[in-house]
Amino acid sequence: MSLRSRFSQALLALLALSAWPLNTLCLSTLHKTEQPLLSRVSSDSEALPAYRNSSLCINDRVEDLLQRMTLEEKAGQLFHAMLFMGPNGTLDEGSEAARRNSTDFMIGEQLLTHFNLVGDILDARQVAEFHNRVQQRALQTRLGIPVTVSSDPRHHFTENVGTGFNAGRFSQWPETLGFAALRDADLVRKFAEIAREEYLAVGLRVALHPQVDVSTEPRWARIGGTFGEDAHLTAELLTAYIKGFQGEKLGPYSVSTVTKHFPGGGPMENGEDSHFVYGKNETYPGNNFEHHLIPFKAAIAAGARQMMPYYSRPIGTKYEPVGFSFNKEIVTDLLRNELGFEGIVLTDWGLITDTVISGQYMPARAWGVETLTELERATRILDAGVDQFGGETRPELIIQLVHEGIVSESRLDISVRKLLREKFILGLFDNPFVDPDAAARIVGNDYFVRLGNETQRRAYTLLTNKGDILPLRNVGSETKFYIEGFNATFLQNRNLTVVTKPEDADYALLRLAAPYEPRPGGFESAFHAGSLEFPADERKRQAAIYSAVPTIVDMMLDRPAAMPEVADGAAAMLASFGSSSDAFLDVILGNAEPEGKLPYDLPRSNAAVEANMEDVPFDTRDPVFKFGHGLRYTDRCGGAENSTLSDCSFARRF
């Protein structure tokens, strides 16, 4: 070994030893150099690049890598694309019909490194293996920048493929509305910690949630992903949520969170959604814009790493009426300068490029700037202070903007630096792979599943209980049930009898979806919007059942419903926020207790909602049930040890 080589290795070792004690102390110090750090130490071609040296400060590693990157590599960091898994966990080969590039092309040619995993997770081992294949492909690029994989919510019951996925192999919990019904921040944190373990096991490092919009407009189709109508309850629960996913400090065992939708998506004009052109406006007739910032202030205080503005444009405010991600007054002036957020801002999906989703044509959600070209939209978003484009794969636009002198490369560096730093803090450069065997053990394990199932049952909210009919007593194989909304096998597995006519039954059990007006289109049809009332013919049909047999109704409330006739006609009425049919049966048969309180008002009519100011909470006149309403079963046998719950319960106000 030459003297020069020995000297280089000794100097590298000394540098590593001197940096190691400071590794956690120098993250806030930004070191800028004129050339890659270790090239100043040694010209040895085998020397470890500084960004690969885990003993160095993170900011040093970021700066070293940033200086090595080409314009094309920087542009690739600014896009957060959809990631599909191919057959048997292989890399997706793309689809021209679906307008989808192959994974190999996106990583190898477009140099993308941020992806949102699409589809349900049904085999944890296979998904972990797929994740490792993706990371291996990323390592084969010039700089080997690891991939960051994100996910929409996966642990909750949801039918909306546009905003989440079924729980699949993961433990299954109620929607966030169910956590709001339970008012238990410790439980929320426990859930988030469990979800973090399941995410980590399969390689998911960014959660595209929590959704913390305050649901002040009852008709909005996306209330199911929120914590309800109370901003302060939302603030309390989201704090626990973020802490559970990220830990007290972001690190290699954290999942970074994306808090959405800034500055609050709740006050939608007429309750429509801004995925669609007819729902692009957010309105504030009650001058209540500031109220909707309460959860976001709490998220920033809790250490939120990333923020996602909504598609909407503000109407009737001091802000320019353009979509929030195009809006410098919102992103830079309000979020960054006034509220002090220093993290990553990621757009919602599809602001630049027209596309097709589930067979439906979807124009770019460039509300207020529809006439701009794709290049002009990208420029406007960067000028607003956004760091990353969600759901887009157009790095060539950014490259063109720099070449034409419209956007400076130094502007890209501001965002790329944040995005790279997040990867380093998450430990992806040092260990991008996961253990498929561990994934198979961790995901959906018995303990996680049990806690999720218990929470589904606890989150049930008992709205009415005439004559203390619930829990049902003295039920046996001879008891006859008429059912709707779930499969007869759930009862038959309990040795209970199902009949086909209400008049032949002892009880009717109805699991009903909250009312909505069906919309056309493959994607649009997944959004439950419009009227909160059942149509007249459906009300008449239900009334016939209520008059024929004592009826217990489970109303699955993905948003509030106006249904006083159900409260009047049913023998008992419950609200649920994502639960299995077994959970429903356990609650009505007394094997579990409903503990929930309503997370929002339930209005009396659609007319009352139409008179409501979209930005003001608790603003509908004479609601059927108010926020916080809920009944409970209580023991009347002198103690829980004295008898079983189903023998010794009655209902009281909670």
C-alpha cells in the first residue's frame, strides 16, 4: 500500500471518528463547499463518497450529494409518482392504455425517487420483496439515491379508492371519525404506533395523512377521513397521530407524515369537492378562515414534516382566488412566513397534466389558472413555494424551465435539499431494504388485529335505544332475523336464523350507508356527495320494515346524514365509522359496548344544511343529534364480575 493511500485511509478514519460524536448535534448547521466533501480529502477513486458516510453530519452528506447531482437528477426529486406492483411482486412494466410508465423507466430514465404505493396489501412478504426490488433498481442509478415510498391511509375501512385503500392484510381499525367518537388521544397514538410498525415492515416511510380538515360543510364527500367538526378535538387527536407515526423525533424508525389539506378543505361551496371542476371553490360566508387553521397550527407544533395544500381556490377572502398550491400568499406568506412551517410542501395529485382515472377523463386541477400552459403551471407552483409535485411524472418540464432561464437551478436546490435531508434522517441511505420474513410476522399479527377489532366495537355510537332493546337478550337459534346490508353467514355462523321477509322476523337488522346522490364516472362515482336525505321511495320502504318488526339500524356515517325518520321509526339506531359486520353483531348482542360520541352534528334536513354557512361549525338549525351525543350500556348487576355484559345492561346518556 502506498504512503499516500495509508495517509488517505488514516485521514478518513480520523474524520469519521471526529464527526461521530457530533452526528446528532450538527443537523441544524448547513455546510456549503465548492466541491464534494471527500474529494478534498483524497483523490482515491475508491474513497467513500461523503453522502455514503453515515458517520458524517446529515447536512454535510446532503450538500455533498447535492453538488454531485445533475439537473436531471434534481428534477427527478421534485416528483411524487404512483407506484404499481407487478405480478408476484415484480416491477410494474407500465401500461400504455392506462397512461402509466414502467417502474424501470421512472427510476432509471426519469430519475424519480418518491413514490406512492397503489393497491391493497394482501401479502406482506410479497410487498416487502417488491419494495426491495424497487430499492435495488434505485441503487443501480448513477448516485444510487434510495426510493421513498408513501401511502394513503391503509388501516381503515373505506370504499373510496380515490382517497385510501382497504386495510387488507393490515390490522383493521375504524376511520379517523371513529377515533374522534372515542375522544381518546392515547388510543390514537397507540393506533399510529401500530400503523407505523406495519408501514415500516413493508417499506412505507411516508404517510399521506393525517387529514385534519374541519368538517363544517356536512355535504362534503371527504369528511370520512377527518376527525370531525370540532377544530380543537381535531388538534388534540392529530398531535397524538403525528407523534405516533413519527416518534418524538424523526429518525430511522419513523414514518414521516403529510398533514392535509392546508389551509383546510372543509368549507367547500355547496359541499362539492375540488377534485372536480364544479367543486373548485372554497367559501367563507362566516369570515371564519382563521378557525380552519387551528389544526394546522397544532400539527406544526407537533413536528409535522410535510404539508399538502388542497385543490380548492379561496373565494371572498383577502387571498388570490387560485388553487392553494398555485397561491404564494397561502404557501409562502401564510404557511411558511406567518405560521413558521419549515418542512416539505407537496401538492395534491395532478395539478399540471390532464389524465384519466378509473376510465374517467380528469383535467388538471389547476383551478383559477386553467388557461396557463403546463410549463406555466409548474412555474407558478414553484414560485408559490411548493417543493414537490404530487401524482405527476414530468421532470422534463422542470429541465426545460431551467434551460430557458425561467426557473433557476438554485431554486430547485432549495426543495431538493429538503427532500434529500428527509431521506437521510429516515435512514434510507444507510439501510433502504426491509426483511420480508419480519414483514410476514409483524403485519396483521394477532395483537395488532385484536386492538383494531376492539376499537371498531368501542367506536360504535348508540343514538337511540327505545325500551332498552339493546343489547338483545335471550337470543337463540330459534330467534329469526331479517337483515340488509351484510351477509347472512355472519348470523348463521353464530347459530342464528335468517329469514327473507320482515314480517317473518323477530328482529330486523339493517346496515345502511349514509344517504348520497350517485355521481357518474369511474372515479367520481366513488365520492359520496349531494343530498344527505334518503329519497322518498327509500324512506317509504324503510318505514314499512320499521312498522313490521323491531328494527336495529347501523348507519355507516362516512359523513353526516339527515334522517330523523330513522331515529323515529327504528327501535334502536347506531352510528358506525368503519366496522365489520361481526363488530356490529358483537355490539347489539352485548358482547361489546358502544362507547362513541358523535364527532359532528346530524342535521334535521337538507334544507337546514343549505342554510348553513360552509365555514362555520355547528351551524345547522335544530339538529336531530348534536356533537357529543351518545348512549351507553351500563352494568345493572352490581359489578362487571357479577355477570356477563349481555345479561346486565341498559342504556343511559353518555
